[in-house]
Amino acid sequence: MISLADAARQVLLTRDPMEKSLLTAEFAQQWRGGIITETGRVDLPDRPGRPDKPELHSPARMPKRGKGGLKGRIGLLHALAHIELNAIDLAWDIAARFPDENMPRDFYDDWVQIADDEAKHFRMLTARLGELGACYGDLPAHDGLWQSSMETAYDLLARLAVVPMVFEARGLDATPPTVERLIASGDTESAEILRLIAAEEIAHVAAGRKYYEMMCDKRGLPYYTTWHALLRKHLRGPLRPPFNDAARYDAGMPPDYYQDYVLELPDENDA
């Protein structure tokens, strides 16, 4: 019988994106159904399995994505599908990389559910790409999300501070204006997919915040200033407004978390 860590490793090593997505759904069902019962411990890869396409570039080498017309909408959906593919791997990685932290059962339940959600989001976006005459892999994609995330592989506290509480929270900020642009272009189908994804991402940010605060409590650390210190260490730039304050608040991240951090950063023109 495999452990949850075995399942995580198998998903991480799977190269085909749709197979990775469906395998995630299968393992999530086995965990919820009590077929997989042990969390386990395994060596995890430093990089997940990836298909031959899309070509992966550094963020600086990515071509500019058009914002208008069918081509622009395909580019947007392709970029979002790539983010969701990375999010599948990141959810499994966080569930299995830190066994020495002795996290409660709820922690594993939540991250398995998050992996399952991200896999569903990937399938929704790739299906929509297909309806628009495209598929995942048609366009280049950047590898910055996984690279940045692996900089926090040394510590669960840092991983929680950066991946759900920064990267996923940025998604909450970006969704409302993106939905508005899609509706303005007449693409209500894509807009509805993004709305559904955003609603579930609030719970993902909330889970990250919950376990980040749990880890701070275990180590006797203050929430806000510890988060700010970790962001200074791991981010290459400041958090930039506008923020979706309502969605962040629903996730348990009031402005007290991020406004002070933004305000204390030096203006780039003064650097």
C-alpha cells in the first residue's frame, strides 16, 4: 500500500500534464476514502516531470503576450493553465516535503484538496483552450514559479509564507480586472471559469495563512513582521497594489498583513 508521500512523488514525476491531473484526482479520492492512510516519507525531486512542450523560459525571456482578440485570450488562458499545472505540483510538494514538522491530519487533508482543485482548474482551462482551437503547449511558458518556490524548500514556514500567501494571493488580486476584460471582449465562458477558480483559490490562500500562523505559534514568532522578513528574503520585488482586499480578507489576510510591508519599501525612483 502506498503512502501519501509515495503518491506525491508519483504525481511530481509524471510528465504528461493531463495524466498528472487525473492521477491527482485519483490519489485525492483514495486519501479521502481511507485507501491511502499513512503520510509516509520519501525523497522528492527538485524538479517535477514536464512535457516536451511548452518550451520553458526565464520570465525575462518570455515574449510579450497580446492583450486583445482571440490570440490574446488564448495567451492568457495558456498562461493560467501553466500556473495551475505548477500549482498541482506545489500542493503535492508541500504535503510531502516536510514530514519532520509533524503537522496535523487537517494539514494533509487541506493540501490534498488543494492539489485536487488545481488539477480540476487545469482541466477546465485546457478544455476551454480546446474550444478556442488551441491546446496547452502551443505557446512558451516561464519557469519562474517553480524556481522561486524551490527557494523555500528548506523550511515549511517560508514555503507557506511565499507560495499561498504571495503567489496565490496575487491571483486573487489579478482575477477581477481580468474577468472584466474577458466580459468586455464577449468571452463570458472564459470569464465564468476564472470566477469559479478564484472562488476556490480563496480557500487555498486561507489554508496557507492558517498553517503559516500555526507554524509561527509553534516557534513563538509574530505573524506580520515574520512574514515581512521572509518576503524580503525570497521576493525579488515589492508587493504591488492594487489588492483585492475583500478576497484577501475572506482568506484571513487583512490589510495589516501587507499594507505596512508595501508602505515601508523604498520608491524605485529613489533607489
